[in-house]
Amino acid sequence: MIIRFKRLGFVIAMVSLSPVVFAQKAQQVTVLKSANENKVDVAIGGRPFTSFLYPDTLEKPVLYPLHAANGTVVTRSFPLQSRAGDPTDHPHHIGLWFNFESLNGLDFWNNSYAIPANKKKLYGWVRTDRILETKSGDTGVLIYHANWTDQQKNIILEETTRYEFSGNENQRVIDRFTTLKADKDAFFKDAKDGMLGLRLAHELQMPTTEDQNFTDDKGNVTVVKGGTDKVANGNYITSAGKTGNDAWSSRGIWCKVFGKMGADSVSIAIIDHPKNPNYPTFWHARGYGLFAANPLGEKIFTNGKSEKMLTLKKGESVTFRYQIVINNGSKTISVAQLNTLAGSFAKK
């Protein structure tokens, strides 16, 4: 099946999309663009939350690292920093990002410093060229513009993304709204690796002592080493009730990863939106720490029973909407609370 989109205005609604807050006071958000680096820092309640990084040395912009409200870093440190015990597989997994494995034959997802120069032509780049707005307040706002290009910087898509950041004593929320406009005909081929990706801290991985091999569409094999340090203690649950490794390739309105980090229970949930293509999304949620929502990987997730392609003619646009919710405390966010959040987010 091919998904087609009518010509849409290249506009993202500039409305406040504050999350449901469960009986806690919202904390002030500060969004500050660096004067001398390609970086925007976000703090909530006076504590660092994340940074939007878009240097020329990265093949895509990322939010990195992500902190829970108690200051715990919930994303893997590698490859931008070093932390004892961090896995060093998949160097393209950095913080929180958005791209795709197969657009006009180019692989945007797997591009990283590890790709040999003579193979870079097979990979695409997301190049941020300007910050459109930053705003602090009860809800922090960051809007940027980027181009999805080939190695020669020929533009395939223009991206405009609006981030909204909010939080309270035990919660951090990111609302992401990304509009992609085709500068030329753009074809997203059904593929496994996409679209909203998050690489988890070691503690939130599912425990395993066995090595695992993963092969991309070009035949490159990545080995993910098993561990015996007993640090990993994570697990997944979806809105459809799938848990653990069964979350992978399943569909759901939301998916939550959870585990102990220090003395606290920590969880990260990704919530899909009913206006997204192919809702509810498939979950590309791996036990080794990749947590992704991919609505355009249906062929592999259904063992070839069906597939979804997305085609944009020149001038056409599509918008993707996601909410990321990070909680810490004596227990993780409940199914009922996530359903409430999902219902609220669906109305935005």
C-alpha cells in the first residue's frame, strides 16, 4: 500500500500543548541558544534537562543527553561521552533523534562517523541551518529548520520541527511536531529503521548474557555484546499489553520502558498521535536499548504480510507528532495515567 498526501501548508500550529500534570506544580523552563556553539540548552526547574545539538560533525540533530527530573541521565552516553559500562554498538544511536533508513534510496538512519568515506554516498544527512524560535516559560519552545540532503547537499526534504518542553517535580515531557516538505519527489520505502529513535541508558536495557547480531539492509552486521554486570534491569510494556521482547514489531498507542536507576524507579514513554501516518505505530523496541516508533516499517514487522510506503510529490508535506514522557519516583507512571496522557495528546 502507498500512502499519499495532499498539498499541505508548510505550517506547524503554534499552540500550547502542555501535558497533563498529575497534582504537581509545573516548573519553569529555560531555553537558551548558545552564542558560540551549535547548541540550545534546556533547563527545567533550574536543572539541566537536555541540549539540542546540531554541529556539522553530526549527521543529524539530536537531543542529548536527556535527564529525569531528579537529574539522572536516561540516555546512553556513547558516542559523544564516555561512561563506564556503556555499550559501544550502533554509533548512530545518539540521544533522541528523528530520521529514516530509506528515503530516495539514501540511508539517513545508519549514517555516522563509522561509515567509510567511500560509502558515504549511500547515506543521507539532516543538516540544521537555522533556529527559528526559542522561548522560555511554563512551557519551553524550540523551533528549527533543517534540510534532508544527499552528500552533495542537494535537498530532498525541508524539515520544520517544533519542540515543547515541560515538567514538574517528578516528570519531564517533550512534545515534538515535525513537518517534512518535499523539495523534489520523495519516496520513503518501507524499512525497519525509523523514525523517532531513542537510545537508552545501560540500566534501562533488558538484561541478557547472550551476544546478539543485527544486520542492516546493506548486509552490515553489528554485534551487541551480552553482559554479566547485573546493571541492566529494564523492561517494556505497550498500550496493547505486550511486554519485554514481544513489544518489538507490535502496534500500540504508547510504549513504556522502565527500570531501577539508583534508588528511583524510572520510566520513559513514547506516545503516538492519531493524525500520524499508519497509526497506531509499530514499536522498534529492542532489549539492548534502542527504543523507536516506526510507522513505516510494516513489511518487516508483519513478516511480509503487508507494507506501507510514503510518497510526497514536490511541494507536498506530512507532519509527525510524538510525546515523550520521562518519570522518576517510588513507582513508574501507571497504565491509567499513560492512557490519560495519550487521550489528551490526541486532542492537540
